[in-house]
Amino acid sequence: MKKLAMKLTTMKKIVLSCVLAAGALCTFAVAPAAAAKRTDLNLCVPQAFRSFNPHYDTLIVEKVVTTQIFEPLYFTDDNAVSHPILAESYEVTSDNLTYTFHLRKGVTFHNGEELKADDVVFSFENAQKSPYMLLYLDSLDSVSKADDYAVKMTLKYPNAAFLTGLNNIGIVNKKHYEAAGKDVGDQPCGTGPYKFESHQLNVGATLKKYDGYWGAPATIETLRWKVILDPSTELIALEAGELDILDVPTANWKDIVAQDKWVTIDRPYTHVSYVEYNHEKEPFNNKLVRQAINYAINKEDMIIMARDGLAEATYTLAKSPYVFGATYDCPKYDYDPEKAKALLAEAGYPDGFDAGPILTVGGTYFEKTAQVLMANLADVGITSTIEARETASWIADTIAGNYGIAIMGRTTEPDFAFFDNVYGSQFIGSTNQARYSNPRVDELFALGKGTLDEAQRKAYYKELIEIVQDDAVYAPLFFRTMPLAHDKKLNYKYYLNVVKYVECSWNE
């Protein structure tokens, strides 16, 4: 029996090597059983990296890496508590318009340059040029150097969510950024606990511990991400010990849990999936049509089909209690095909209509979601097709308004103030891909940001949510969870939407 077990293990390693070689992927060495405590961590991502420019990264897989390289002035945790990172302290004027941040001294970038106020000013001015950072900096009027270790920021109006938004502004080295030019996304240089070592397109990326880090040093010295597009290949790698952590494919979750070989956690997550409509294109510019489609959707079927049951159906885009101001006390759309048909008739489409292609991302759970949506639409007389794209094309066309209906998803921020990027008219042409415009909604976002009174802010956001729900701006579907398995010897620390690997370690 012992010889048979050895033979099976050898065969599994041969199969794994063949699969990885066929995909032209880098390989990881499995740690010897008798080796000393490990200092590396092997991970994977389900799609290729495009850029590690912290002000222009848009994909979750990119943010996973840039979070380790770059740091913000302040970090707000899952309990809405702000912690100083590159700034040691701040003060704000009585009118809540001017913040002065005092920088931590002795912090160096990965190129050896010391962090100074000029770097922070440059970082914020550069981030203001990015459409992806507009959400966090739309209230910022100006940023200036007070002295080498102090930065003054003046707002256009009081913004209760300003400090929370700083989570997303990674500080870059001005000298390095300007010298790198258009190649800066391939040459990231931050102050974080890990520095960039290498990246091979469609293969993976490697980070190394930064020995000059100002904070507590990382015990895990090397982070390796491998690009693995095929879920079955991910599982083979996990089972063979080639991966230490895996976001488990939902179809395999029960089996992985049953094996009891890993620590398994089905983590809560604020990533919401939804149907979006182009409000500038007929018939989706008709509220009754949008409401009809919302009633036609069977969310439970979508969760089973797309996520194997690992998701939570939702009526809104904001997950309570993780988002300040979120409420479920608002107009809701339950699955009701007959009501959908009645609304279509009222809208002037008693026999339905052709919705055209449902734009989605191929090979993902978005595509499975689209398949259920197509069937739901057919049940109420609406015909459609599915147009599966790769991610970049899907994003570009939805931003440009070159679609009618699409499957969308995003990881949301912990304050409803930041939902103006999907509802606010100033974001049309960028993150408001629905191209929705409502003056009262814009006004309520401004009011909600402009007061520090929490009860009043919640009242503004409740009215706002009631409006956008009645308008059926989107069709919220579900919040996915994050089923995860990791090596039992790994101390794994995570926050709701991010992991800081400097806080992880091997216990033997």
C-alpha cells in the first residue's frame, strides 16, 4: 500500500507539471516536508495583470498586488476606524474644509528616496487626472506642500467620507514616476512592505520583502502570483501543494470543505453583481421597461447557476451593515413574471421586444448570470442574445455607452457617499455606465457628503436609495461570498475587501 501511495503521488505531480507546461505557466517548488519555516507564499489569479499603476488599476487582481507595494496616508478598516499609515496625524479646520497631514519621517520608497511632501502632492495631483480616482477626489480642490513633512489639502465642500476615500490613493515617488513615464505600470515603486521584482505577461508576478520598510517587517519574504485561467488547474495546483491559498471555484467548494485538508472560510464580501441598462438607449430609457425586467429576474436561479448557491440575493447595490447609509427599507423587486408582463404592456410592449445582446465577460460567472437572464427575459416575451467579451473590451464599451443591457459587478466602498460613481451624473462617461442622471440624486449625494451629522447623512441616503430603486436604475442581483481555502500552517489575516500579506505568517 505504501508503494501504491508513493506511485499515486508521483503521478499527480507529473499530471500537474504537464498541465502547467501546456499553459506556459511558471512553476512553484513544493516545500520539502522537513524544511525550516517557509518564507514564501504561492498564490494565483484568474486573469492576466495589465498594469501596476496604483492610480489607474481597475481590476481586482491588480489591486491585490498594488496594495502590497503602495500605501495611503490613512487606512480605514472594516469597522470604519481610520489608522495612520504614511501620515502620523492630521488636523482639520473648524469649517471642515482644510486638512493638514503630517507625514511619517524616515519612510523610504523602494528606490531609496525618502518620502517627502512633494511626493504626496504629486501623487494626489496625478490621481486627480485618473477617471478611476475621481470618485475619491471629486471634493478635493487643491493640495500643496506646507513643509517637507506636511501637506495641506483644501476641499471644495465638506466631505464626511474624505478620510475613508484616502484608502485608495497610493503614494508614489515623484522622481521615479516621472522618469518611468508610460512604463510606470511595469515598474511600480512604492513604500509598502513588498517591492516589485518581476512580471511576465499572462504568466505571473513576483514581489519581494522590502528590507527598508518603515513598519513591522514581513515574515513572508516572497509573494508569487501565477495566472491560472482554468479552475480545474487551480484545484490541481492546490491539492498538489503548489498553491498555499485559493479562492475556491464555487462548484468545488463542498468537496474542498469535506476533505478537511485546509482551513476553509466562506468570507463575506461587498462585491455586488447587477444588471445595468443604458438609460440613453430605447427601450431601456423607459422606467416601466426597467421595472418590468427587474420583476422578471429570478435571483435564486442565478445564484444557483452562477455561484453554486454561494451568494446572497439583494435588492440594492449597498450591503448592510458594511456600507454606512445602506438600507433595505426601500422599493424592492421580487420575482413576479406576471407583474413584469403587465408593466411591459403598460410601457407599450404587450408582445415584448428584442433587447439585443446582453454584454458580459466570457468564461466567468457573469456569463452564467447572463444565461439565466436571457431565459428570464424570454419568459416575459423579451428576446435577447449573449455577447461574451474579454474584460478590457467589456469595460470600454459599457463606459462609452455602446450597449443596451449588460451584466456588471463591482466591489463597493464602505460609505454610501462613494455610490455617486454609479448614480451621479458627473460620472457619466466613466463609472456611471448606466448614464443615469437625476438632479435630486446629485443633490442628495452633495448633502450627504456635506454634513458630519450621521443621522442626517443616513436620512439623505435613505431618500436617495428610495429614488434610485423606484427608477430601477439597475437590477441588483446578489452579493457574492469569497469561498477560500488555505494551508493549515498559514496564519492568514484578511479584511473585508483586501489582504495585507505583511500581516500573514507561517506558524511552522
